[in-house]
Amino acid sequence: MLAAACRIVAAEGLAGLTLRPLAEALGVSVTVLSNHYGARADIIAAICRAAREHDAQRLDHWRKLLAGLGSPPPSIAADMAEAILDDLVTEQRAISMLYLEMLHACTWDAALRPAFEPWAEERRAFWHEFARRAGLAGALVECAWWQGYVVAELAYSVALNAVSSYRMLRRVCLQRLFAGGLAAAPDEAGAVLFALLIEQMQPGGDKLAAESGTGQTPAWMALAARACGIRLAEQGVGGLTHRAIAAEIGVPHTTLSYRFPTQYDLVIAGLESIAAHILLAVDAGSLTELQRLRIAGDGKKLDLARANFAVAIAAARMPDLKDYTASLRSRRGNNLVKVFEQYMPGARGIDGLCAQVISMGLTGLTNLEPPGEASENSVASAFAATAKWLQAGAGQPIPDRPTGQAAPRRRR
């Protein structure tokens, strides 16, 4: 049943995991399946239990290897993290896709959380132990930033592991993380490599950025694109339906379907809106201006971290999204550099790669909880913890808050 569920999720996402297709895959009737397990929620709980047991065996393999290493130096710790992530998205790809779909769905469907939580806790415990053995700063683990980093990189890895420039970028980020986050001076070769990798991963995003700013479109189409971007962030690709978007912006379902015939068209429209907001975020002159731009128009905030995560998960089963996902991954941390410049003026070693590392953890952490005040506070606490970690590495004091700015919230 676990194998059948993984095949369905890999093809259609968690929304496709209903009783009828699962029963058909198992060669039984829906009645037999429901009589044995119960309702869909009970079946998903059984699938999560089986996945947790399967996962535990593989994680135990890595635990034994880690135990034999004792306290590995930073370079070995980075290599180990890279090897584990690679294993999770190659040998364990189907299980990882199910894990990510469940994790993401739990942020809007509370009914799924009891079934998923024991499995999620198993993975959290493993990565917590890894961080402890690798000597990662305890503050990064306790604030859940490290767990967020692992989850975010796993999502991008499932979609992009076949892309050589992505794999190299993943490795470079892990090396910088375990080396302390800050750039060594001078590090000209590292800066050149980072810039080249970013350039190689952005052709799809450059196209998307160009598309998002060309031509004149009717007002309702711009509203539709923004609604698609927000719904992508809130409920993933599965939440993008023609009826939902049409109802939200107040146009006939047929009108929307004529301009955006397929769900993929809705996804691309949402991505164009997201790309436009990313460009606004990078160009914003201040943190206050950034927040204003994110809610301009309808008062709803487009959560870029959730949107990026949703697209990465969807790209694992929608190959046409791979280029867009690569570009979104490469742009992590672009505006965080500006935030650090204001929050920690004069700090040395906070370059683009450092900001990308920090941003990855904040992006993943955002997607570990439902949207709301608790998630906002978690991200703010993690931002403060990572800032203190960097300041300690640089041997500099840290201010309570950015000069002339409110306390940091939701920095990505």
C-alpha cells in the first residue's frame, strides 16, 4: 500500500491519493479497502506509519556511520549532509516526495497532522542528532532553523537533483554553513564559483521575469495571476482550480478557463506574479517599502517563501516547472543581503552565499507551520538566532534591531 501510495503521489500529488485510485492500484474494491482500514484519514495514517518504519531503517544506516565518525570536521560534516540529501532524493525519492507533500499539506489541513507528526518527529530527531555530532551551533538547532534548512533543500533536491549546477550549489552552501557561515577573506575563487552557478541556474527565471513584465493585460487577468500566486503559497498546486480562482476574483468560470485553459496555465500565471514580487523585493529601498509592496492592491500578502516551496514540490512531478524552480532556488537570499546591511552595518563576511544559506533555513522554517502569528514569531526568532551566530563568528556586537527599523519579521 505504501508503494502504491507513493506512485500516486508522485504522479498527482497528495490530492490524488483518494480511496478509488489507491484501491485500483492494489487490485481491490473501495469497499474492501475501507472495511480494512476505514476512511481516507485512517488510510493515510496507515501509510504514514509504514513510511516511518521504512524511513527509520535507512536513517539507522546513516546513524551508525555518523557514530563511527565521532565529531567530524566541518568539511566531512558538509560532505555527509550532502550524501544523505542525495540518498533521500535518489534511492529514497518516492518516500521523500510523500514526506514533502504531507508536510506541506499539514500547513493548511489540520486533520492530517496527527497522522504525520510521528514521522516528522523521526526525521527531526535524526537531523538534530546529525547537527549535534557535526558541531553545528545549538542555537540554530533549537530555533528550528536547521530543520528548516534541511526541509527546504530536500524540496529543491527532489526537483533539481539531476541539474549539475544545482548539486554544486547545494554542496557549496553546505560547505559554507559548516565552515561558520561567513566568507573567508579573501575568497575570490569562491565568489566566482558562486556567481557562475547562480548564472547557470537562472535562464528559466529570466524568461519568467521578462514574461511577468511584458504587454498590457486586462485588470482581471492581473488579479487572477496574483490570486494564483497567493493560492500557490497557501495550498500548493493542488489548490489551484479554475472555480476557486474565478470565485475569488469575481469573474465567470468560463472566462477564466478561456484565458487559462489548464491548471498548468494557472501555475505559470501565479509564477509570473511571484517573479514580479521577487523583483520588487530585491529593488525595494527599505524594509518598510518591501512590506508595503507585498500587500499593495488587495491588502493580501504574497508569502514568497511558501510560494517558492510549493513550486519546488510541484516541480518534482511537473518537469516543465524545473527551470522556474532552479531560478527561484538561485535567487534565495537576494534581499536578505540588504536586510543584513541594515541590521548589522559594518559586519564582514556576509556575502551573497552567506545570505543564501541563511535564507534557505528561514524559507524551510516558514513551511513547517501553518501561516499565522506563531509562524511569524518562529521566523523572527530564527532570524535573530542566525544574526547572533554570524555576529559571534565575526567577533562583533549585535544591535537589538536594525537602525531606524522595527524588529525583524519574516525576513527571506
